[in-house]
Amino acid sequence: MAALAAVLALVGGCAPTEENAPPPSSGSVQERLGQLTVATAGSMKGYSRNRFPHWRDTGKNCDVRDSVLQRDGKNIKLSGCNVVAGRWTSVYDNRSFTDPSDVDIDHVVPLANAWRSGADEWDDTRRGEFANDLTRPQLIAVSATSNRAKGDQDPSQWKPANHDYWCEYAANWVTVKHHWRLSVTSAEKAALTEMLEGCTWTTQP
């Protein structure tokens, strides 16, 4: 979690959030992107969201969704460990919310995309680890509108309306796919390469 907790800022226009900060070097992101296997998207045969068990319990009446809401929000109010109020700003579209029911938890790399990228060969236990991954920048609280507009699309098909978030979004996508050894399509890689152009990450005190 150290990488996620580090306070990073972007020189050149993209300002990462503290919770989902990308790797501190654009070079390392580019290197990871270069290491990803390029392949044609696989079949959706056999896919079901149930093959990616989520959300895992994290306490009495609480789950991973509550953990992300608490991590990404401000002025959080709890009932036990259940998040009942707070303030969230969706980095995808710069919309703000105070009711947690208006907030979705997005899988940065969508479950269906992961399935087409190699997760179809995993067992359900590993798919559950992926779907509940709080260590990588895979889970983020965003507006329900933006999450549903994104669906299972990759960066060649959908990008956040908030252009200033593109650098971080692309870096997070690469980080997740690299860790989980998921492939990318040629169009996806081209889009990520373009999004990362000019992104320079520097660690701030």
C-alpha cells in the first residue's frame, strides 16, 4: 500500500489523487507497458460476474465496497464499519456526492476485460483476488454515471471525461494489467501510449 499512500504530483497537467497515485517514474510505467503481451481480445464464452466473487466481507455487515468508500471519501460517517455518509469526488468526471448510494466502485480494469485478457484461464479464487484487489489501483469510487458509461471498455474505447485524469488512469491500468499478467490489444496499447505521452511523475515531500 506504500505506493498508493505516497503523495505524488504530476508535472505537465495531470494531478494524481493521493489514494490512487501511479508509480513515481513515467519510465517505469512505460517499461511495464512495453512488457505487456499484445494479443487479440479473447472470447466472452463462459463469462459471468459471478466468476469474480466480490465484494468480500471486511467486517460485520461490511465489505470491500465500504473499504473503498472510506479510503476515497472525506468526512466519512460510519455505522459500525458500514459507510453511511461522506463526500466523494469522482475523478472520472469531477462530480461530487454526499450519499454513498450515488457512488459506484469501479474496477479500473473491468472484470469482462480481464476475462478477455487472460483471466478466463484462472480459477475463481484468483479471480476473486483480482476483483477485490485493494493493493493495486484497481478499485476506485466514482460516479455511477461514469462507471456505467465505461462498462467493460478499454482505453481505446473509453476515457474519463476529466482529461486531467488521463495520465493517472493510464498508469493505473498498466499497473493492474502488469501485476496480473493480463494482455492488451494493439489498439489498447496504442491508446495507453498516447495517454502517457508527456506524463512526468515526481515524488513530492
